[in-house]
Amino acid sequence: MRKWFVSTMITALFIVSACGGGNNNNNGNSAATNAPAATEEASANNAGNASEAPTEEGIVPEEGATLTVWDSKNERGFVEEMAKEFTAQYNIPVKIEEVESPDQVKKLTTDGPAGIGADVVTFPHDNLGQAVAAGLVLPNDFFEDETKQANAEAAVNAVTTDGILYGYPRSVETYALFYNKDLVQTPPASFDDIKTFSKTFNDPASNKYAFMWEMGNLYFNYIFFASTGGYVFGENGTNPADIGMNNDGAVEGLKYFQSLKEILPIKSGDASADIIQGKFADKSVAMTITGPWKVADFKNLGINFGVAPIPAINGKPAVSFSGVKAWYVNSFTKYPNASRLFANFISSKAGQLKDYFLTGAIPANKEAMEDPTFKADEISSGFAAQFVNSQAMPSIPEMGSVWDPMGAALADIWNENKDPKAALDNAVTQVQEAAKGTTK
């Protein structure tokens, strides 16, 4: 671990540089560049009150610092344990507030400037572009080298924008096939295999189906775009002028998607996450697609399940969206040093392994990935196998313009039997129009 000691005066200058526009590593693009001058002054003043003795890591937390952390309800237990350890080690109290990860950037947009946002937040990497554009998060500068060395390159890249590292990687995510072992002996290798299995399992009159998933949700249905050659944006998701969601490959995949209605003859709105969970639990659904965040729920329901890679589509490996959850420091925090320290602490190897043990989160830390317990876990191995065939979800702001039009296209294709090419062309036109406003 990189260690060095800084005096109180150096820390004050460091904070002013990080929170203002003078960071020579960001070329003027840092999120902190957009922070109000009053916030910069507050950060400098707080740094002046820092403890005289540096911490083990060499960063000086502000005198009297107290932190608020946002995290999802189902991961509160993990954060509480890490917060207790952090407080015991650094004597910095930590308060936890329940805010679901996907909602945090939106909430921070108003709560940050108002001074009531959490000091440390966590959200999926596809929200990072929006957060940086709004000046909501500070760069991960003090622990930059340590973070890059400890975590998988793909995870580091996902929480980096315009060459600046912002996130402290927490976990990697993708979704996979969940199957009930009492009903399915061997997970299917292809969707054609699912169709075959459904012939002996399905009973529509009793709402019993071999396979059910959220047909109207682009996140889970990206497999029908990417597996056959479609994509969201070109150049690894960074070029919004190049949209590949209505190319020949995407149309091929969506035609196959549409054919699955023969084994699941219901409306897409009748396959919500809650409905699927209930049916998976009572064995009226044998298989579904979801992510690691459901592992604890399914275990608590007593389901005898396994996790495997998503079946092949038209003979091609299923390509899922993958994401990286990370911790970030609120650019409006009164305690930037203490916040950096906590973000690094909770994203450490030990923190990521504890997250895995308590919630099933797949670590981004390279050493944690090699932990024998993790490697021997059948469920984690299933996600890891799918992660190999995944693409990181684009994190540029224009991604926000994709979800609604594509969700509507999926609903039209599934519920109304509309021609996939026409539905996708219409959706892409809407994405292009919406993206113009995003880039103004």
C-alpha cells in the first residue's frame, strides 16, 4: 500500500486543489470544477481543522468529522458492520441512510448542493457520466494508484471518465440464469433447449411456465441485441453518434425474442420482479434471469437453485450487460478527507469479501476474486462465467435517453407482435432526438 505522511497545511492545500479547478490531473474536467466557491472554501476550512496525526494511510481526516453514507436497504447490514469497524479504527462516527443505489445520483443532484446529501454514496457505473457532468463527485485521487493496482482493469475503466478515476470499485455485476434444481437437472445450453423443456413443463391454465423474465426491461433483454451483433453505442459505448440497436444483428436477436412468446404467452407487464420471485419460489416457474442482488432473497425463501450462464441465442453465446458498483465521495461534503478514507476502507479487499459473504456481491478486487471460498461458490462461479461474455453498460449521459424508447419497443414487439425492425427504427429515432438535448 502506498503510504506517505502529510502535514495539516499540505492537506489544506490538497483539498483546495481537489475541490477547485486547479487539479492538474483533470484538465479542467473534474466534477469538483463545477462546485460552488463556497464549497471550496468550506473544504479548505475543514482541512485546517484536521487532526495533527496522519492516519495509517497517510491522509488526515478533518477534526470532528462525522459521515453519512447512502446504501440500499438490502445491503444495510454489510455497511453497518464496515461502519463499526471504521469507527473503531478511526474514531469517526458513520450514519447510514437507506437510498437505493439507482436513485442516488438523482437525489444527490438536489441534496448535494443543499448540503444535506451523504458524504459517501454508491451507485452503478452507468450513472457516473451524469454525476460527473453535474459536478457531484470528487476524483479518487489520493488512493488512485492503490485502487488501480488492487482492482480488475475492467472495473477501474468503468468508473473512470475522460481519463479521471472517480470511483472506488465495490463489486461487478451481471445477470445470469437462475434455475430450480428440483425441476431442472442440468441447466439448458441454449434457448432452443428451454423451448424443448417447456413442452413438458408448461401449463398455461395454471400459470405454470418453464421460463419467465422481465420481457419489457432492456437491461435483461440486452442479450437479444448484443448476442447477435447489436450494440448500444459504438467505440465501446462512448460514441453516441453510432447507435447499433437497430442493425441487422439486433433485428435478428429481437425476432428470436419475439418467438419466445410461444413458451410464455403473457403480457410483459405481468412479469414483474415480484411476480417472478413468487412463482420461482412456488415452483410454477422453473427458470428466470436476474442478478446477484436476488441471491439472498432466494436463499431466504428456501429455493433450491443454481446459477449458470445464460443460454445461447441462435447458436451464439449470450452477451449480457455488466456493471460496476462503486463508492464515490460527494463533492459537496464537509469532510472530503474522512470521506476518501471511508470509501477506500469499505472498498478494500476485506470490505469486498465481506460484501460477498453477506450479500453475494461479486468482488472487483483481484485478490478477493482468488479467495478460495469465493472460487468454490457455485453461485458466484455461475455469475463469473457469464461475466466473461458481458459488455460494460455505457456510462455516457446519452445512455439515459435509451431506456424508455427501447423499453417501449420491447413491449410493442412482445405484446403487440410488431415488426422488430420497425419498432427498433422508431426507438432509435427517439434515442437520437433525446440524445441531442443531452449533448447541448
